[in-house]
Amino acid sequence: MYLVGAGPGDPGLLTARALELIARADVILYDRLIPDAALAGARPGAELVFVGKQGGGGSVPQEQTEALMVQRAQAGAQVVRLKGGDPFVFGRGGEEALALRTAGIEYEIVPGVTAGVAALAYAGIPVTHRGLSSAVALITGHEESAKQSALDWRALARFPGTLVFYMGMRRLEQIVAALLSAGRPGSEPAAVVQAGTLPEQRVVTGILQTIHEQARAQDIRPPAVAVVGPVAALAEQLSWLPPRALAGRTVAVTRARAQASALARRLEALGARVVQAPAIRVVSLAGPPLDPSAYDLVCVTSANGVVGLFERLAAGGRDARALAGARVAAIGAGTAAALAERGISADVVPERAVAEGLAQALAQVPVRRALIARARSARDVLPDVLRERGAEVDVLELYETVAEPLADAVLESARSADYITFTSASSVRFFLQAADHRAGLSRSTRIVSIGPITSAALREHGLEPHVEASRHDLDGLLEALLADAGAG
Ligand code: SAH
């Protein structure tokens, strides 16, 4: 049994030992503040159990978590108990270790990078500094009331060094009041760091007297640490995270969940908070094995199409070699990349990633018999153009997009995001179907469309896109969104 710290959020701050144990674990019991990337390294068959607090709601009782740990470990599983930051810093790791000892289970403790030190470091605040602070106190702000608190506020007020408060956001005002009335000077530098080390990190600096008001004005929320002490003022000189173009902005992504992650990750790296609102899901359609030998042209219109195409080839015992005799054309850089992953370098990839673009790019290419691999109920532009040119055309429908139900809370966040992105006509239709009942989008939300077909679908629903990508792929979409954010 392993009690493992997962660090404060940036996956780069997971320790080598943590990664190794996560990769080997049979069972991982994890908390709310665990970086997603930490679980990404788990074995495909591993049992992942969430035992943390559900946003605002109740949490899994501590005894239940401990009982589960003991039970899985006794059953012979390799169990990792994964906790945010360091397991022994306000992590109840000590209690869990005691429960294991009582049950006679051997354990290893893997320390982690604790948020109180790391979030401050990412804000350019060293917890100690020669001449400014020779001691640090890590303090829990989560106490029932300042009066009956276990904390000695007079001692904290006199403490000759840096005070770091964990779990103090909901009670920041009381903490400030308690320190001030115990004699800590109101002019002392102070800061609050929200979501430290994560893409959405935010920092507020000021002085003790008013730091709670500033934090409120800036809508600072948990998880956040507060720091009081002269070192807080160093943030001004030492902050080092480059300002990110989308910091503080919320961007909703409506693509199917399976495809959303690349876009979401890039948005997050730019500092955006991403709301995943997958309005559609891709379902592959069953069909007979494919023998493409009769075709001299094979067109694929999306990365999903590539997946489906290779499934149909594999169903007949075939692989990429079966396409050797045909020209392969792809719409969009993502489609070309999906082909490249399977060893096919597309012969034709049009500049404009729409069917009209491909039809144009194929104008000089002789075609006798073409296969068009695509979604069900896609537009017929390409088959029509090729048939007009005398080619024999087979359309192979490989998948369809269906509505994915969205929780009201997700819909609400998406509707009020700063930006909402649409990457296909079907995501527009299904998203608006879900949202319409609840009165559409908020007026301040800017609508970003990947290209003309998606924009047309928006207009059909009475929505004018504010931004349309001029290159109709993810790079183009991000570029257009960034240009708009920079201008705004
Ligand atoms: N064991 C953890 C602390 C758990 S208590 C550790 O060592 O870091 C949870 C508190 O940690 C939160 O209320 C918040 O004060 C702090 N915290 C966790 N992650 C944080 C982050 N990324 N940025 C700022 N504070 C964070």
C-alpha cells in the first residue's frame, strides 16, 4: 500500500516515484485535487476510485476510504492512495497510515510537492528569504470559528516569519481579522494564489489589511493558498510565468469528448479555463469488410473517417498496403495526420479544408472510380462533383454523430463562457438543441466557428459567429480565437 503525494497540479511536479507507482497500481484511490495527467499514467485495467469531496457536495467519509484501502490491500492488490500535494501536509495521510498500521498492512509514504510552497513559487514568492523571513508556518484556515480555534492567533501574529494558510479561502476575512486583532501589522505584504501551478493560476498581491477584499473583488476561489509576510512583496520582482493570452477567460468546447482533449489541452496551455460541453458523440456504423482495390481515388473527410476506414480494412484482414494502388485525398490537417499515423502520406490535402476545396484540388486529377469515406448524412458536394466529371463514386458511411446529453450545470457554464467554439455543423445543431430550451447563449459569449459550413449552421439557428477561422482546422481555430482575444 502506497500513500502517494501527487503534487499541486502541474503534472511536471509529480515525483518519479509517484509516476512509477501509478503505472504499476491495481487500484488507485484518488482525491479531487489530483491532476488529470496523474491518472493518465494508470494501467488500462486499473481500478480508479474517487474518494474525495464532490464540488460543494458531501465527501466520501474518511472511515470509508480507510476501510476501502485496507480491504483492497488485504485482497492482495497493489494499492496507491493518491493525494494532492504532500500526503502528510493537511492531507490526513497520518490518519490513513495509522489505520494501515492498525490493520497490520505495510506501507510506503511518497512525499509530494506541497501546494503552500509550490503555488507561491509559481507566483514568484519564496517562502523563506535571507533577511526577510527565516521561518515558515503552514497553517490550516479551515477551523470552525476563529474564537474556538485550535490556532493561537497571538502566537501567529508574533511568529517571526511567513504564514501560509491552506483551505482558508472561505474564511479569509476572519483570518485577516484574527491576525490584525492579535497585532499583526495591517501593512504587511500578503498574497493569494489560486490554482497554483495549473494553467488557470491566478495571483492577487496586496497587504494584510485588505487582501480579503482584493481576493473577493477578483473572485478568487478555492483551491488557493494565502501568504502573509514580507516575502509576498517579492512577487512583483520575481514572478516568472509569462502572461498567457487566454488567462482568466473561459472557453467552451462542444466537440465530442473523444476528440476534445487536443483542443482543450492547447486552450489550457494558453491559460484558458475550459468547459467541456460535448454535445455530440461519434458512433461507428457496422458494415462489411472493405476491399479498396477497385478504386483509384480514396477520399477521407475526417479523422473519425480514418479510424472507420481502417476498421473496415482490418475486418477483411487488410491494412494500409491495400491502399497502395489508389490516390488518397484528405480534408483537413487532422485527417492527414490520422492517415500519417497509419503509414499513409496523403497525396492530396486541399488548402481549404471543406469539400469544395477538395473538389477543386482534384480538378486536374484523373479519376475513374472513387471511394468517399465519411459520416452518415454529410453533404454531397464531393460525390456530385466527381460524378459530374464522369467518375463512378461509392460513398462509404462509416460513422454518425448522435446527441450526447449535457448536464444542466455544464450547459449553464458553456452558455455563459467568454468563448464558445464550434468545430462542426453537427455540434452546432446538437448543442443548440440542448441549449434552446434554456434560452440560448449569453449575450457576452463570443461564438467561434471553424469554417463556413459550421457558420452556416449557426446562422440557420439565428446566431452570427463573431469569429470564423480562415484555416479550417484546430490551428486555424486557435489562431482566430487568439486574434479576437488580443483585440478585445
Ligand atoms: N496535501 C495538500 C493540501 C491539502 S488541503 C498539499 O500538500 O498541498 C487542500 C488545500 O491545499 C486547498 O484548500 C488549498 O489551500 C491548497 N491547495 C491545493 N492545491 C492547490 C493549488 N493548486 N493552488 C493553491 N492552493 C492549493
